[in-house]
Amino acid sequence: MPITRWEPFQEIERWEPWREIEHLQQRMNRLFERMIPGGDGGEISALTFIPSAEMQETADEVHLRLEIPGLESKDLNVEVTEDSVLISGERKSETKTEEKGVTRSEFRYGKFERIIPLPAHVQKDKAQAEYKNGILTLTLPKVEGEKKKAVKINLG
């Protein structure tokens, strides 16, 4: 058995709490950057509105519903290709309340855009859209073999 020198504090590392806090902050920043789409590290421009979508496919059609409250149909742009749908628009809202002589006013503006890939090719010329009570409903009849070209749909 070899004889070794005993050094009691050799395996103890120096604890640096500020380095650990900085490391934790970096990990949290990376987490939020992944959760917020379009974040560029500067201002949080990605916290703009992203509409929720629901898709249902039948044998003949693809039904797509998007939740876009607080907008008018003239503020929406819907374009359909044979394999995707692009929805874009700009949100402009203002709330103003007066209570006990104090006026509170909030503004919320922001552009949004969402491209939704479709599970099947559709007839873009026969697409139908309805915007009612903040819900955009698209009915897209299926087809095969059309050229890819965006077509703007009139919502009004």
C-alpha cells in the first residue's frame, strides 16, 4: 500500500455565488428566447399578437379556424396557396377609462403574420372565408395538381 500525502481541503471548490447567478440568468434568457418567436435580443418585438389556430381535415375539405379578436375584416389579409395559408394584419386597440377624476388610457398596436401549412393540396380559387365575432373561418376544398400561386381572399 502506497503512502500518500493527506491534503484535507484539496477536493473543496471555491463557491462563487455571483457566477452561479449569472449562469442561471443566461439559461433563463435562452429559455425565453426560445419561447418567444422572432426575438432578436433587442426589444421584445415578438410579444406581438400570434393568432391561435385550429384545423380539421375531412375527405373533401380542410377547415381552418383562427382566433383574431378585436379586428375588422378590412384589417386582415388572407392569402391561400395550394399547400399553405398566410394570415396577416395589424392590431390597433385603445382603451380609455375615467374613474374618480383619473383618466387611464392604454394603446396596443402590432402587426402579425402566421403561415399555416396545409395537410393536403387545396383549390385556392374556391376557398371561402368568413370573419365573425373575432373568429376567422376558412373552408378550403381539396384538389390535386394545381400550380403554386397566392390568391388574396376578399373578407367583406
